[in-house]
Amino acid sequence: MEELPGALGTSGSLALRLGQAIFAVGSLLFMCLDVEFYSYTAFCFLVTIMGLVIPWSLTLAVVDVFSVFIRRPSRQRGILSIVVIGDWVLSFLSLAASCSTASVSSLLLASEGFCIGKLCTRYQLSAAMAFLSWFLSLSSSLFNLWLLPSV
Amino acid sequence: MEELPGALGTSGSLALRLGQAIFAVGSLLFMCLDVEFYSYTAFCFLVTIMGLVIPWSLTLAVVDVFSVFIRRPSRQRGILSIVVIGDWVLSFLSLAASCSTASVSSLLLASEGFCIGKLCTRYQLSAAMAFLSWFLSLSSSLFNLWLLPSV
């Protein structure tokens, strides 16, 4: 089996997973810390999805750490399919969440009296981090999809 | 070459393309007719993307009509790749546009004084139609991706 950088069990995949988790945590921090996010549906959606992305990415990062540093387990087609579909669904959901957050925060920024201090900038940063997390998640999904027929 | 329903050049694909175009036109009509949509970024984004989806889907529908009713041209790998990538990009863009529109319209619905009459219901219907168009576009993309290795 050829070694595809970014596929499950390689150091490239570990970097992608860590990137996803870091960006998702950053997005959550910008959104949740000291902000009443739960009065807007789009922000609740973002928090929910980022709360799903973090455990998913960390779990797969642990698998990658095990695979890189200890012992490469044999790849199984069923497990790889589940990983591809999970990445897929999460990437769609995080794209939807980041776009919703970005549009709502730009609307709030345009209307007077909503953004006290740098509140809307924080919303926008949160959306940007969710967008980066989406991009890395899509990359993981594509790399694993590419590997799938050869397993 | 086996016949996959929904792949380029079949009647299933024709139905998918017509569905995409009809939903995109419906979304545009609900958004544009008698509404000042251009004061919101998300709505302008939706109108732009739906304006891209309509010619793309109609062009491929014409290809399907030619292929179904007149003569099946031989599928070429390069053309099929372009179709898959185009569907792919447009499906991501229309998902982003529909989610942005949905979140902005629900925000406008929640705040007082913005929705005169049934304005926000129209925005929501437009977002729903863009969402359906996304779903059909994703289906087309997946069917053609499935066909791609066998060409």
C-alpha cells in the first residue's frame, strides 16, 4: 500500500487533525467567552458543530499518534469508510455553521447598537476559524476518499 | 459501460438538472421580485450563486437531452472531471448561500420592525429552495464521481 500524505495513520493526517481541533477550539473560545451567544440561532449552531468537531478530531488524532509513533495497524475498509463519511458530514455542517455565523455577524456589524466594543469582530474571528476548520476537515475527507479504493 | 442512473447523459441526470434549475429559479424569484435584497450581503451572495447555478444546470440539461433523445456521445474523462468539479464547487457555494440566507432571515424575523408583511417568509422560502438546489447538485456530483473511475 502506497503512503499517501494526509491519509489516516500518517503524520500529515495528524497535523490536519490537530489543526482542525485547534481552530475549532479557537472558534469556540472566541464565541463563548464572556458573550451571550445563545440569543442567536446561528451562533448556537456554530457552538454545537464545533463541539462535535473537537472530540471527532481529537479521537482521530489519537489514532494517528498511535499509528505514527507506536505501530501501524492494518487499515480496514469499513473503518475508513466511517471516517470518510464522518469527515464529510462534519465538513458540510461546519461550512454551514461558519457561513451562518459570518453572515449574521456582518449583519450585526452593519446595524447600529448591537456591537458593543469589539463584540462583532470576535464573532467574525470565530466564523473565520470555523471556516479554516472546515477546510482542513474537507482535506482530510478527500485524502481518505482517495485512499479508499486502494484498501 | 454500465448504466448508472443519475450520471451524465441519462434521464435521471436530466431530472436532477431540471430540478436544480427550477429550484434555483424559484429561489431567485422569491428573493428578487419586489424586494430590496441588495442591502444585505448574504442575499446578494445567494442571488449571485443562483445566477451561476441556473446557466450551469441548463447547459448540462441540454447535454442530457441531446444524449437521451438523439445520440449518446462517448464520455470523455476530462469533460466528466470538469463536470464533477463544477458541481462540487457550486454545491458548496449554494450550501453556503442558503445557510447564510436562512440565518439572516431568521435573525430578521426575530428582530422587530424589519419584516413588513410576509417579507421574511419569502426570504425563508428562498433559502429553502436554495437548499433543495444544493441537495440535487450534490447528488449529481456524487453520481458523476461514482462514474469517473469506470470511464
